[in-house]
Amino acid sequence: MSKVAVIGAGYVGLTTAACLADLGNDVRVVDVDQHKIAQLQRGKMPFYEPGLAELVERNTKAGRLHFSTSYVDAVPGAEYAIIAVSTPEGEGGEADLSYVEAAASSIADAMDGPLVVVNKSTVPPLTGDMVSRVLQKINSRQPAAVVSNPEFLREGSAIQDFMHPDRVVVGSHDREAAEKVAKLYAPLDAPVLITPNIYTAEMVKYASNAFLATRISFINEIARISERVGADAKLVAEGMGLDKRIGPSFLDAGIGYGGSCLLGHETVLVRGGDAVRLIPLSQVFTEFSAIEDLEVLAWVPETRSVEYLPVRTATVRPYEGEIIEVRTKMGRRVLCTPDHPFATRKGVKLADQLGPGDWVPIATRAPSAAAPITEFNLLDGLTHVNLTRADVIVRPANEVLAGVTPRSLKPALAIGRAHNVLRAGAMRLTELDALGLALDRSTLKTARNGTEVPVRLQADEAFWRIVGLYLAEGHCTRDGSRERMQWSFNHTGEEDLIEEVRSFWARHGVKADVRHNLTATSVVVSSRVLAGFWLGVLNLGRNCNDARVPDSIWAQPLEHKRALLSGYWQGDGSWSLINGGPSVILECGTTSPMLADGLLRLLADVGVVASMRVGRTAKSTRDTYWIRCSGADQVENLLELVPETDRESIVASITKEKKRIAPTGYRREGENTAWVRVVDVKRRPFAGPVYSLEVPGAHTFVTTGSLVTHNCFPKDVAALAAVAEGFDYHPELLHAVMDINRDQRMLVIDKLRACLDELPGCVIGLLGLAFKPNTDDMREAPSVDIAKVLLAAGAEVRAYDPAAMERSKMLLPGVEHVKDAYAVAAGADALVVVTEWNEFRQLDMARLKQLMRRPVIVDGRNIYDPAVMKNLGFTYRGIGRE
């Protein structure tokens, strides 16, 4: 009997500990999660795995398996310490090495004699060397040998895999230590491969996972070709698998494997149809299937250019663990998982590999996104302020009613009403609609004595100046049903801005009151119609905290973007001399993170790389985002942002500079790229969804503050690809594998659309939720992506899974979770087989069909026979077979 300490009570650690204890060893499990250890001490499992609860109970009662939160309870006196810590990406992902490092450090603190430290966590090659350095640095008194012993456990059959392994792989620089680890597995009578160094054993795990993913992507590609030529992909795979050189494993066409990456609040510029919008990644995922030909602003590494490119896939998955905040010298920040890749000057690097020596790109001067809006219709915002067309009073242009008689307005208007309309020169908008009269040059209001506003506003420079001034100094208040828009300025020094706002509205026939109070002079326009447009169409926000740049600005010409920036800056910005001069800095601040993001992007569009600092002023309860523009060339580029009376002084000061020094922290490269230096990488705990986009061609997208980030790779293959690129090798096959996988999950949605014509209002049932049978693990489960896309498309989704219901309810609150497969089928328009649980193979198909509204089945796992299903009267669609 050996004494073994297992570090980590997650999936790999707990399974390994229970199995080793069952082989007769004295095993002590350590985990820093007090709640998890308390559960295990009470006999409750933290996750579902067939047979594990019984195994833990048997060995706990036998006194061979113990649980603790203290390393001191487990490591002293142990012969082996097995590191199996939970990592953010779980089994097979690019591990966050800080967990492994922390475990090694705690082991070193607690060890009191010779020890073999075994690494079971899936980590990149060379990690064993890091563990050795940590052990030596902290406790050089005690000899410790490090061995790599990668796990090959499959969720749902982990105990079987441990007790009856295909092979045991052990590798170390210390042959004696490797052989000692091999003896732990001697009772299993399994093939043992002892590698001559630790790197080879570490590499076996990555290579195995990547090869399996390659087979999956290959057969999925074959399935797509098979559908087009009328072949049955399942039989094609069976025929291939009979070849002993190939074998049948992992040749099941299906819906692919997973991916990861940024937090949902990070933003992107998307183009769909004629609209360009700045939205968070969480919204991109929600809308992805509903918008055809969705494009995102991307940066092309080969040409250093910026363009809108199609989004191939948008995914989400649950995540629990550490996230990383990448911080740059210019204040750009992005939150992501540790394994999220970034494009750097030295090639692609993962987030947790970034450091002060790395430079990442900012995209500048984005191309014209779409045809610019030249004129706005104020009626487009009625619903935002709960107005209907019947609530609006319209005064048509004089020539519209010239020569019109009361009788000519019949039968749309009664004769008495017609007289009133002609006398007042106004009518309800619904009456104008019924009469078919022209709306051009009309004015609108919602009360007899209400403020009249034009039906249309020109999107010219003057308009965008007023928008910028509102973002800086404006707010909109509600008094009952009244809506008042206000621009507030200082009593002195801003008289020109007060007059600019007042005269703008006066030119458009809108009454704008100038009101003086103790602290400010305000220009006030009271109009529900205008407020609906301002808040609903432009979406400018009611106050400074929820202000944002309007999406309609992204398609505007540069002079209009400059007009908005100048309006904002002259309303709320300032300029000053740096250390008394002669250098000049322009600065502004906002409490709205969305507005700060939009301003940084607008400045980048006009070629300026601004910096941002986040802080909180005294007595404030919110962060302020301070945006600064410095450098002589940049300040000269932005002279219209400061009052005209100050420009001469700024130019005079700049000309005194003996040498024009560019701001530190960034370097320009061509028209569309500025490289910014990484200054820090911060870690913090996180539990929630993370999102990914796949953008073929560029393999990047432009996120918050115009910072460029790389595509989000599927974890196993991506990890190996990242390792390869870290050694200046481009793994073309691995990238092809990832490209094929990105298409596969949305194939189910395409098949549903083809069978049902449209998804809104349809009831779709999901058979299975877990990412594979015999587990409750929802990490990277296709069901999450499929359900979210269906919900976003307007479908009703219900689902059943034998094990993963509780986890799914937290991830998919919009899905109705029901008691069994028959409850899923009741009234459904279609069923999707997502997880190939055995019980789904034994369903009463006649009963299933009778329960369904439309007998459509999309078999994402090819568990049914197409001919049998068609004979039963189902519309059946498999993957690569019909």
C-alpha cells in the first residue's frame, strides 16, 4: 500500500483518488474549496459520474480515502503527490498554470521527505520544468522528482477508463521516479509507456486530443459532401472504420466540439443589412442566427488593414475559474479567459502568456461601414415613448391643404371633423394616413399647445454638433407623460454653446426655451415625439450614466464624426499645458463606459490614438473614464475640438516644442494600425458565460476601445496550435480542423429552417443537454449554443436530459425543462437529438409521433435509421444522411 496525496477534488482528481484507493492505497484528497470538501465528507458528490459515488463511499468507509482542505493533512509522509487541480478550461484545455504553480508551492511547503510529484493536469510541454523550479526554490532541503502522467479519462466512463486503460503514459527526466509511478498502475495489467523525458509524456496528451478532433472534423466534412452527392455518411464512416489502418472510433458525424473566450460585456462593431451597431458580444450571440450575413469589424494581420468580414460562428459556454484582465499602456483593457489568444508583434500569444514586453494592435481609421443616413424620420421613435400614430397631431405643409374643401375629405373624415381640420390646419396622423396626404415638411406634436417638431431632420454637421453637446451636457427628464430634453451650460463662458443649441432648434421651427437657474443656463425642448427619436432611435441615453454614441454615426463621413466629437469636447472637455508647456493635452471624462468606448473608437476613426484612465472622484459612487489626447500631431488633428478662441494659443504653444515626441505607449504602423504596449495582466475569479466569435480570413476582431483580439479557438486543438506558433511554426492542418468545426453547430439550425420554413413561434424540443452521455457536464455542450440561437430566432425551446437538468437550468433559464422525452415531444414542431443517451435509442416512436404537432426529427448524433424513421412517417434529417 502506498500513501498518495491528490491535489484537487475536481473531475480528474476525485476519480483518480477514488480509483487509487480502490486499488488498496491510502489516499488523501486536498482541495481549497471548503464547500466541496464538506460535501465529500458528507458523502455528496460535486458532479455526476456513473459509479463514482459508490466508489467513494466504499473506500471512505474502508478508511482508504480522506478529504481535507489542508496540505499538511495529506503531503507529509506521502510517497506521491498528484497534481490534478481544476483549470478554467477543464480537461484538455490550455491550463492556467497559476493553479499548477500554486499547488506545487503548497506541496513544497508541506513536504517533509523525498517525494514524487505527479502532474495529471493537462498542461503545455515544459510545465514539468516549472514545477521542478518551484519545488526547488521553496524547499531545496527535500528531494523531489517531477513526473508527467497525463490522464485519458472520458466523462461518463471515467472509472472504466481508469481501471481498464488503453495505455498508461509516464515520463520524467528521472527514470527511477517514472518507474515508481508506473508501479501504482501495476494491478491494472495495462500497457505502460515510459518516455525518456517529461516533455514527450506532456506532448502525448495534446497530440491525442488534437488527433481525435481532427477525425471528428474530417468526418463532419465528409458528411457535408455526402449530403450533396446523396451518400449516407454513417455507412461511409462504417466502411472506413472496417479498414484496420483506420478503425471505427471517432468517425461519427455530429455537431462538433467546443470553444471559449471573452466576457459578454466586451463590444464589437457589427454590420447587418444597412445597419452598423456597437453591441456587446452577448448580444451578438443572441442575434447571430436572426441576422443573415452578419459582419464584424476585423483587423487583417497580413496587410495590417481594417475591414468588415463575415462572422462564421458565435458561441457561448459556461465558465468558472480565473479570468484575466489584459491592460495596456493606453488604458485599453479586455477581460478574457486565460487561454484566449491575442495577435502580438511576436505572433499569437495566449492571454496568460502576455507581459510588459508584448505589443498588441489597435485598429484605426475604420472603413466606411454602410451608406450614411442623410435624413432622420422622427416618427421612428414613437413606440419608445409609448405613442401611437393616433396620438400624434400633424400639421401638413401649407400647400398640402391649399384648395381642399371639407367635402373632398369625405369619407375619411366626417363633414364636421373636416371643417375643424381645415380651420386648425392640423389633424391626427392616422387621419392623414387615411387621406393619403403628403407628410413632407409637416410638423408634429402630441397636444394642442404642445411643441411642434419637424417630421424629418437632416443628418448634417450642425445636427451632429447638437448630438455631441447633448452627450456632454444633456439629459432628458420625464414629468408624467411629458418629456423634456435639456442642454445645461455654465452661465458664463459658454454663451456661444447656449446660442448654438437654441438657434439650431429655432431654424427647424422648434420652440427651445432658455432657462436660468442658480447653477446653470439650460436650453429646454419639451416634446414626446423628439424625445422618442432622441432616446429610441439615436439611443443617446437619458443622463450621463447611460449615455452612448449613436450607432448611426458609424456610417457617417469623417466630417460628421468630427462634428460629434467637437460638440462633445467643447461641451465637456478641456485642454491644458503639460507641466506648464509647451506640450498640450486634450481631456474629457464620462461616467458611462459605453460612451467612453464609443469616443475611443471615433477618435481612432479620425486617426487619433487616445489614452484612457479609469478612476473615482471624491464622494462619487461611479467610475469616471478619463480620455486624453496628446502628442503635437494628434492635437493639431483635433483643433476643432477646442473653442475657436483657444486654437491660436494651442498652435503657438505646440510650435515652441523643440522636438515632436510621440506619446509613449503606442507605435504607429501604416494607416490602420497602432501597436500598444501591454503593461499588466490581472487575475480575478469569475463564474458565468464567456463568448466567442470566429471570423475567417482575418482570424481577429476589433473589440472594446478598438483593441484587436484573435479568434477564440476550440480548446484542445487551439492549445496545440498556440504551442506550435510559440515556436514560430504555423500548424496549417490544425487551423483547418478548427475551421471545419466552427461550421458544424449551426448545421442543426439550418436543417430546422429547411424543414419548418421559419422558426418564430415554433416549439423545438432538445433531446439531451450534456456535452456527452453519462455526465452532467455542460461545458462546451452544443445544446447551449443551439438553444440560445433558437430562442433568439423566436422559437420556444423545451428540453430533457437524464443527468444535466439542474446545471442546464442555470445556463438556459429561457428553456423549459421537462420530465422526460415524451414531455419534450408534446406539441413540438421538431425534435433535435443533441446528446446520444441510450434511453433515446429506445423511445416509443409511434407515441412520440402522436404527441408531436409536426413529426420532424433532426438527428444530430445519427442514432436512428433514416429508412425506419421515414416509414414511421417522420420527416428525418441526420448529419450527412437523409
